[in-house]
Amino acid sequence: MTLSEKIRASYLVRKTRAQKTAFIDMMQSEFPNMIVEEGGPLKSRNLIVGDVASAKVVVTAHYDTCTMLPVPNLIMPKNFILTVLYSLLIAMPILVITVGVEILLRALTDHFLIAYWGALALMLGLCYFLLIGGKANPSTVNDNTSGVIMLCELIARCREAGVNDVAFVFFDHEELGLFGSSFFRSKHKKQMKEKLLLNFDCISDGDHMLLVLNKAARERYGALFKSCFTDTEKKTVHIEHSSHTFYPSDQAGFPISAAVSAMKKKGRILYLDRIHTRKDTAWDEENMTYLADKTLALLAAACGGAEE
């Protein structure tokens, strides 16, 4: 059984501390030199393979998994307003329940503060249950088992190709608000000042490869991304600016960063769907092969100094 098959067969759920510990133990058996770096407000455990200090490029993906939601977390990176409207739409049942309870409590108690704080506590409780404390999503193939497996594949490929100036980081607590990457950024602030961070998140469900580069990444590596990531018969590449592309993941906040994801397309709209639900089961081996091949070419060139 390959490492990819092992992860998809036995380690799809990595939500509780015990589940994460089991995953970390397995990863340490595969990568004996892996470092577990713990800290931050949630005591995030980031997993590091390679030397961040000497690396020219840091490749990342989050390994924590989410709570199962009744509806998918729909993201449209080039249509921020539509994404917000969709989020407001799926939040409406919580708002309706909250207002209904507030009205009921006020009628029963005739006391504003009891009704107000009771309804507020209910709303916060519902949000906590749906987003944090609820049942773990059993299907996490795209979000973000795909990113985890991509890093494992790239570790092996870089070793085989002799590309040594790369470090790999598996972030914790992305789903709760990018806490793992925030801890890593604060701990390695000086080391990351001049390094490219390349983040993989949701890459196995969609034929449109979306690469989102911030200003510094475009200036230093834009030409290299364009030369390495090219269209094929089945895969289309979209290289976009972070200033007008909404993709909320761990690359945010790093000085030189790029995010990689796979999108579907309908009309002019690029979108990511099915994540955070039981339907997150799509595994496209062609996506993984394409991205591994193209990323290895980029890493080899970047670590050799070919940044233009």
C-alpha cells in the first residue's frame, strides 16, 4: 500500500487531538526526521520536513479536518460578493431560530436582558456546534487530504531529483481560523521574509488549476509560474492576483506567497464546492500527477536561482 492509499484508507479524519496524534505518529514513521512544532493559542502542532532556515521555498498544506456541515462551503474566488451572499443565505436558518427564541423568551419572561442573552447564547452555541464542536466530516478527500498527499509526493520527488533547498510544512488548525500557519509565521518571521511559500489546499476536484500569487510572488516568480504551469488538453491554468482573488487559506499573511487549488467552472465563474460535506470524495489522479510534475519543475528552477 502506498502512502497516498494509506492516508485515504485510514487517516481521512484528523479533527480531534487523538486523531491528529495518530496521523502524526504515522507520518513520523514515514519521515523519521520530521519535526513537530507546537505552540500558539490553540497549541497547534505543525509538522516540518526539511530545514526552514536554509530552504529557498517552503511548501505547505493544512492537515486538520473540519466539522461536517449540512450544506457545502461554496467558494467563488473571483466572485467575492456571490461568496458572501451564499454565506449569508446558509446563515439565515440560524438567524431565524435566534430571533424566534428571543421573541419567545421575551413573551415568556417579559425581561429584555434574559431574552437578549438567552438568544445570543443560543446563536453562539449553534455556531460553535456547526463550525467547531460538531461531528467530524468523514469525507475529506479534497479538503485537504489532497494537499497532504501532494506534499508527501513532492517530498519523495524532490529527494529523487536532488532538489534539496525545500522545506515542507503541514499546518494544524486551518479550519478554525489559520491558527497553525499564524503560529508558524510568528515563529519563523525573519526566516520567511525572503522565501516563497507555496500552499496547496483543495486540489483534487476540478479541471481548472487556480494559482493565486501575492504582489511579491508575482514580481519575483510570476514568469516562472507561467512557464512551469501551462495548459494541457484536460487542465486549464488560471494565474491570478491575490488583490482581486478571494482564496482564504494558509498562504494569507506571508510576505511572498502563492496558493494552489483546483476549481470547477460554469460560464465565467470558477468555484469550489462539496467541501465540508459527505460529498467531498472526488479524487482526480490526473490532477495530482499534473501538479506534482509542474511543481517539481518550479521548485527545481527556483532553488537553482531561476526566478525569472
